[in-house]
Amino acid sequence: MKPLNVALLFLVIVIPFIVVNELRQELADEKSKMQERYANDFQAAVDDAGAYLNRFEAQQSTTAIRYQREKQVTTDQDFINVFYDNLAMKFGIEGNEEEIQNLKLHMPAMVIFRYDGYVLVTLQDEANAQGNTELTPIIWPKRPYNYTLANGNVLTFTLDDQATVYDIRTNQFIKGSYQDLSLQTDLTPITDIGSFREVRQNSITEVVENDLSGAINRHLEMTKRMDLHIQLSLPRGLNENSIQDIGFMAFVQGYPLPNGEILNGYAFGDTAVKQRKPLVGTISPEGRYVAYGPGCLPQNAEVIETIYDPEEAVRKGYFIEDCFQLD
């Protein structure tokens, strides 16, 4: 066989393989790009929710408005509905109730992390006005970040270094920073600020993981009642996150994409929690109550207590020294 014929035969055999491999690579690239786009959109929607939470919490702290349980539930419901609407818009399914319901099926639970506790959000199946089954969010009561100390007392964390100890023997609550509490009560096995923060982190992730496991099991039971079969598991990486900020956590599993692939995503949107500046409540020799900010306390002041809310200081009758600046 002539060399030219051999070369032509080689090209005839090899070129189809090259073309097929290129097509496969292009298809794989397209699938990868679509999954990346949806994953980024999911993360962006959760980030938006986290940013909204931060603004809302800041508003409550600034105005000293704390909603009662009923109003807080309504606020959380509105927040979740806004999140669903935002996510549906990013996924291109806004206004399509059937597709939105399908998306909810693959999102069994969400968590709202607040300054002094977290709120679990799950779904339940209800009949709508048309008699069709509809998934609606259920807002569970806020659960504190609790930890039981060696002596049986209960330590309740916040997302900064403030905490409360409930003494089971005296039925009293002791509130303050880690340094304040360590001088007033036994915090064993916590021995320093480092172990305090480590225990806080582990306690938060442990109680949230337990709640999520229960929520996933209830969601799977619900889908079985609806004669649907989906697979869900606890999202990986929760215990690797440092939950130090007000934020919002959501995950999606097995959600079908337009190209036949599925989306598995876990996202946490948060913002920094600033440690609140303490006010030191004092009484002057003349009997005047004054709350001083950091760096403003006179040397001869008689200290009464530490307060972390300016509104609370005013309610107690303190005058706040002007050198204290609110962020």
C-alpha cells in the first residue's frame, strides 16, 4: 500500500475519534458550566438572605425593638418567602408554581442564625384553595445556643463573647462576658477564652446538625406520603463552618437541571457580628447614676453593673456619658 493511502486510511480512522472526543469534552464543559452557574446562583441567593438578615438585626438593635413571638414568626415567614422568590428568579422559574414546588421538594430545611439562637425552617404539605398539595414553610421556635456545664448549670451562648449562665441550685441567671462569668461562677470544663469559643462553636453545630437530621427524616416521610421518591442526607461541611455571624444556611440536593444533570449545593450566607460595646453603670457620691462607655470611666467611680444595651441603661435611670459612641 502506498504511503499516501496509508496516511488517508489513518486519517479516516482517527478523525472520527477526535471529533467524538471533542464533542464529549464540549458536552462535559457545558454541563460543568451549567452546574457552576446554578451553584453560584444558589450561593448568591443565600448571600442576599444573609445580608438582609444583618440589616434587619441591626435595625432592631439600633431602635431597641424586639418583636414578640407572633410578630417575629410573621417576619421570618416574609423573609423565607422573599428568599424563595429571589432563588426562583435566579433559576429562571419565577411565576412557575409547579417548578417552585419541585425546587422546595429538594430543599428540606433551612436555618436562620440569630445573635442569641437559631430558627429552623422546614416544610409541610397542605391543601391549597384549589385542593392541590402545596409545600409551605414552618417556622420553629427559636432555640438558644445551650451547653450544659460539668456542675449541671446551663451556659447559653451568643455569637460574640457574651453569655448567660443559669444556676440550677439558686434559680438565678448570671449575664456577662466570659471574663465576667469566669470570676463569678464555675465554668468547668471551660478554662479560658479559647476553650470558651471552641465549646461555643461545637455546641452550635451539634444542636443544628441534630435538628437538621430530624428535619430531613420528616421531609422524607412527607415525600413518601406524596408518593415521591427522593434521596436526601445531612449536608457535608456544616461542622467545618465557623458559625460566628448572624446568617442564613440552606442546602439543595438532587435538584434536576435543564441538561439532565442534578444540583447538590450547600451555602451559608453571613455577615460579621460586631461585639457590642459595654456600658459600665456607676453611681456618683451625689447619688447620680451614670453609664460610661469604654475609656470614659473615672478612676473613683463606684461600679454597679455592666450593661450591653443603651436603651436598657436609660430604662434603669442611667445617664449615658457623651464620650460613648455607638457604631
